[in-house]
Amino acid sequence: MSKRGDRLQNKGKRGSRRAATERAQASSGKTTRAKKVANGSSSSSEMKRPSSFWKWFKRLAIGGVAAALLAVVFLGFAVGFAARSIPTFTQLQATQAGQTILVRARDGTEIVEIGPSFGEWLPHDEIPANMRNAMIAVEDRRFHSHFGIDFWRTGGAIIEGITGTRSRVGGTSTISQQLARNLFLSSNRTVDRKAREAVLAMALEWKFTKEEILELYLNKVYFGGGAYGVDSASRKFFSHPGTELSVAESAIIAGLVKAPSRYSPTADVDAAVARAQVVLRLMREQGYITSQQASVDTSTVELKEQAGQNSVRYFTDWALPQLDILLPETNAPLEVWTTLDVGMQRAATAAIDSNTPDGSQGALVSLDRDGAILALVGGTDYVETNFNRATNAMRQPGSSWKLFVYLAALEAGYTPDDRVVDTPVTIDGWSPRNSNGRNVGETNLRTAFAYSINTVAAQLGNEVGFGTVASMARRFGVSSPISTFPSMVLGSSEVRLLEMTRAFGGISSGGIGIEPYGILKVATAGGEVIYEREELRERQLIPDYVAAGITDLLQAAVQTGTGRAAQIGRPVAGKTGTTSSNKDGWFVGFSSGITTGVWMGRDDARAVPGLQGGRAPARAFAAYMRYAVKDRPIEQFDTELNLPDWQLEPDEEALFGDPDDYYFIDEQGNLIEPGRRDPIGTPFDIEGESEGGLEPITEPPSAVDDDFLDRAIRGPVEAPPPPRSRPSPSPTPTQPLEVAPPRPPQPSG
């Protein structure tokens, strides 16, 4: 290559290097500028970020403040509107809703209070300071410093909810919130209700003073047992006005608000005492009482004695509805004085509880001689079942129904000593049997009744007329439907215990009808008497001699017959009753002017093994009556028969001397052996069951010679005529009574 070519080549290389250098420098400059631009952009972004955050925060804060201001304005409007709609203090004082009926026993003892009780309204200054302080200490310790809502307490509740701890004694609601809920809201736990509760609480704080709010609260808060307000609670639990509450009593009452039923001193004394100790501790911690006052033993507080309210409710359920008839309509609080005797009610309850067979129910009604109900038990447990078996249950009375059969027979001309024949009978296809399956033959009316001989009752009912028996029951106050089929004489028609007791009470009063009643007088809360019972005009149901005759029979049933278990050491007259398969057991009787009826059985009418009227019911009767008559004089029954002229005959027996020394013929023409008026044998067992007693008659009694009989009856021997009876308006049976003909006496050799 030429030198010129070399120079050109070298020059080209140098140019290339220069160009490369220039390109490198240019590229470096661009990179530097790009970096500067990039760095400048980054610095600008970093400067812009804080500025945007603060702008966003500022906007959020302004929005929040605006929303809070709007919420406050809205809340203010809501509270103001609520405050304007809240009734005045005077109106809230007057809104004590619900009628209260205070029921008293015959001696004035409070036995039960029905409906809500509000007691007397106590102004703030008359409520004991201990009571006010106890309530504030346990329910709202910052009551005097908040405006309806305790935000510290609410916040603490939220924290406890998150952490799962619980250290608070009370709830989150202030006294103002509780008052708002009690006055205007339901107890439903919803967010909406809590919000309205808060608004109303602040409205109350806006409208009323703290003293007025506390006065409203303490006069309206519920303390359990139907008691609203401290005065009502004080009277219910401690028998004195709320103005006299002690520190310990105030602590007990204040402790009830949290759970009235759980901490009630009448339901669980131990729980009430433990809760009261908590209240006393809080009062001491908050400076309301001293340590010495806080150490008081609340278990020594004297509580009001509760008068057997379980069984008493059976009585009040029967008696109080009668106020609708006795009084004009009213919603005012009332005080009702009743005929109930507290001691007798307890004795009746104990008698039923201790004698009723397991799995069965029992009922008892006790009447004074004028019809006043002294005790009434409608079942073994009112809480378990409030069905009143004494006044509402319809049950077959069994042989206790024979009272009406024998009343009809006595009124028709029979006497207790008249001879009757216990023999198989059939009436309209019905063939009654005695409980022991045997017949004893000839006996007298007294014995047949005492041992509850069914065939004799059937014959008597057929003779006087089943309609007559039904009419007699109606006459003595039985209003239940009565069958006139032949079996009605053995108590096949269902009746109420109160009806049967009323009927026996008519016998106890000497045949004068009685009307059971339970209310003596009614007064307003102010003491104005608006009803007082007046004595009813006496109504004679049966003649005196009939009353004396049936009393004779009833007394024999207790002395020697099926009712021997009812003996109490003084004269008692009564009758047992047992239905088929031992489904029902009855005993109804009287002594010293008190008539008592007892029924036992199952609600489902199933058989009760061993249940008979002469056993458990008679024992319950005796247990109760021993207490009921203990302060009454012993009364002998009037059983002397002063028969009317139409029932009297010339006394032909007197021609032959003392009947105990000779054979004689009684007024019915029956032959009686010397010295013997009743069948030979020992008494029957319960309901006619004998224990080796009266044997069936297989041979006629020894006969006497014809000459003696001719002289005695002045004529030939004939079959004994039936007893004479007066005409009866009742229908007579369509079928004749079928009886086995008696074997005629055989002359002796």
C-alpha cells in the first residue's frame, strides 16, 4: 500500500476513535441527563406524597367532625323531641297499671296478693337514704355524674367482651336507662331497642332532676312476686311500709333488681342473703355506710310469714271470680276479706299430702254450719296443676250418694229401726251386688246404711222412686246432671265434691239449706267497704224428724260401720263412698258444726289399688277434723225422732211389757226375738266387706206358738206389709221390684 494510502487509513482510524469518543461522550451526557431527569422525578414524587396524605387526612377529619356534629345535632333533636313527648312527672306518678287484689283470711291475715302491687307512692325524701344509696351502689355508682349513659361502664363492658373477663357486679344500663325501659319499652334485647333506650334515658335526664328520676325508679322498679316499688316490696317481704326499711332490709330489696325470682327471700333465703352481702360491700366501698354497718347479719332479718300460698290459690281461683257478680266493674285496687281460716287451710293441706296414695290426687272442702268455706284444697300441688278438683272435677260419688236415697226413704215413712231385707234383687234388668258378694237377709235400716248394703239401697230407691231420689239431691244443692236409671242409687251420676259437701252440710245444720260462700266483705285501698255479705233467709229442706233420722244413720256409719277410720274422739256423722275398681274414694261427714268432704283418685280415672272411702279419705278427714274442731265445744247429735201424726200408730207393743223380755211385733209387722233388735254377727269391713261377720240367713228365726201370735197381733199371721209412704210426685218404676220371696216361719213343735 502506498504511503498516501497508509496516511488515509491511519487518518480514518483516528477519525473513528474521535467519533467513538464523541459518541461515548454524547451517550454519557444523555445518560447523565437521563439520571438527572430520573432523580428529579423521584424527588418530585417524594415531595408530593406527604402533601397528598395530609390532604386526605384533613378531608377525613373534616368529614368526621361534620358527621359528628350532624350526629350530635340529630341526637339533640331526638333527645329534645323525646323529652317533649315524655309525660310529666305527675302523669308518670299516676300510671300505675293493673288491678291489685289483696286477699285476707277471716282474721285479716294477708294470704295472697293477686296482680301487680304498687303499694304507697313514696316521695324522694321519704324513701330511706339507705334504700336510695343501696340502689345507686349496686345498679349505677356514677348516677349523679352521668347524663343518662355511663360511657365508662359501657366501655368496660366492651373490653370485657373482647377479653372474656367479667368483673362487674351490675349490668351496663344506668338507672335512667332502666327507668326508660320500664316506662316506655319492651325487654327485647335488640340494637334498635338499646338505641331508643339511650335516647330516652338522656331525655329523662334532660326533663327531670336526679331526685325525680330516682323517685320514679324506686316507685316503679319490679322486685318480684308482683311487687312494684320499694313500699310494695317492703310490705310483701317484711310486713311494714317502705319508710321503715333498715340497712339490711334495703340491701335485700336492692339485690332483687338483677334477678327478682332468683334472689327472692321467699323462694331462696340463702341466695337473697348472699346477694344482700354484695350490696352491703359495695355500699361500704363507695362510702355510703361504715364497716360496722356493712357487717350486719342479713340472715337474721325477720321475713313476712307466707301463708301456704300453694294450696290457697285453689280457694282464690274459686272465690275471686265471684267479684264480677258482687261488684260493679272496677280496676281499682281491692282488699277482699274471705272466710278462709289459715290454720285450717294448713291442716287440710297436710291431711291431703300425707294420706293421698302415690300417683293419685286428693281434694278437701270444709264448710262452717252457715256455708262459709273454712278450707279448700283442690289438689296435691297447685304449681304442678291448678285444676281444682274440689270445685270442678266431676266424679262418681259411690255409696256417699246413698244419703239422698235414705233421705227419700225417711221422708216417705221409714225410720232407722225399720226392718229391711238384704236379698238379691233385679230392677229393669239391673242386679246390684254387695261388695262382699253376700246377703245377710233381714236387718234394719240403720245397719243397712252403716255397712253400705247395696241391695237395700236399690230396694229403697225403687220403692220411693228414682225421680224422688234425684229431686232430693236437687233440693240439697246438687246441680250436676242426675241419671234416673236404677243404678243411680249407688252413685253412678258424676258430681262435684263441693256439691256433696254442701248437701251433708245441710244435714249438719238440721235440714236447713246452706249456700257455700267465700267472700265476707270487699274494701277499696282507702278502706271504703263496697260489699259486705248479708245473712240469707233460712230455708228448711226436710222436716226435723227426717234430719234426726238421717243423722242417726250417718252417726252409725262412723261408730260401727264403714266410716270407723273417721272417728276423732267426739261425735262424728258421715258416709263413705267407693266406686267400681277403686277409681274414687270419698268420705263426707260433720262434727261440731263443721262439714268436710274428701275425695281421692286419679285424674285419668284409672284404678287406685286399695283406695276405699273408709281408708285414705276417712283418715284424711280425721286428721283434718282433729285440728278443725279442737277449739269448738263437743256437740251431741239430735237423733230423737218426733214423728208426725200421720206416721204414728197405737203402741200395741206396750200391751205385752218390755220388748227386751218378750217376742214382739214392731210397727211394720216384723217378728223380733227377745233382747235382739239387730242381726247376730260382727260388723262389716270397709264398704260392706265382713270379716267373719254377719252370715247369710239360711234358716228362719225360731217361731212362737200360734196362740201367742194371735194375742200379739189379734189376727192370723200374714206376710209383713211394706212400709207406709206418703204420695210422691216422682215417677214410679215401670218394672216391679223382683226379690226372692222370704221363707215363711215354721211353727215349732
